[in-house]
Amino acid sequence: MKILIVVDMQKDFIDGALGTPEAAAITGAVAARIAEGRGELVLFTQDTHDEDYLNTPEGKKLPVPHCIKGTAGWEIDPAVKAAWQNHKDTIIVPHLNENTFTKPVFGSYDLVEFLKSKQSEIDTIEILGICTDICVISNAVMIKNALPHIEISVNAACCAGVTPKSHQEALNVMQMCHISVI
């Protein structure tokens, strides 16, 4: 089985509180990649914070409320979600709400545990999304450590970092960790 992981393609990271032109620029490519479908299981991560975000350790270091559960900024981009919902070969994971793992931090332990439970069925994992230098790299390294014998790649054209420079630096680090950059 092939897995495609779509990391944090949420309004607040695209054109909301922490949006960037680079993130907005990849949204169409991400939707197109999902829509083309390559017979894979598509999974999403969704950065999720509560109203007390500013009182958390992350909120104290990044005092910009974002991805507050239930807000418009928390939602996955409609074009990205529609590309998945409208694909003829969409695979649904029964116990997951729209194949989505919510996460309060950069990487998702729940996603890693799910992948570990399916590791005998997984051939490859492709990761894309936002931000290359924070949540994409965190999830990629966590998955690589948990599943060292599975080929893991990051789709550079469908990722955006906080800055173009930090995007490239994250891709370089992932390559050093034996995660393929495609």
C-alpha cells in the first residue's frame, strides 16, 4: 500500500494568521497531486489548538493564535479537501474523521502509531504540506524513526516553509536522514 500524508494544509498556514505567499502558491499543486491519485491511502494532519493557546509553551514562543479548533483558520483548505473527497479511488479509514489526525504539536504520535500498526502493508510513504521546516520535517523524521525500512519521500514542489531558505534547509536535513526528496 502507498500512503500520501498531507501535513497541515490549513487556512491559517495558507492565507490566515501565519500564511505566506509560498504556502498559498503550493495549494493548487497539493490539490492536483491528491486529485491525480496513485492508488494510495491519503491521510491528513491538522494542527489543532484550543482557546488557551497563548498560555501553552508553543504560544509563549509563537504568540500568534492560529488553528484554533472550530475556527475557519483551523479548517483544511477546501480545494485540498475536495480533491480527496472527489477522487474516485478515495480510501476511508473507518475510525478516523475524514482520514485526519489532529495534533497539538508539530508531529503526530497518533499518525505514527497508525502507520506502525499498518507497517506490514505499507510499501511507500510520500509527505507534502506546510511547513517544510516545522511540521513536515517533524512528521517525516518521526515516521522514519518508527518505520526505518519503509521508503519515505517528501514532495518538495508540494511543500512550503516559513521562508524559502528554511524550506531548502529542511529538505537538506531530511535528505541527510535518508528521506528522499522528490
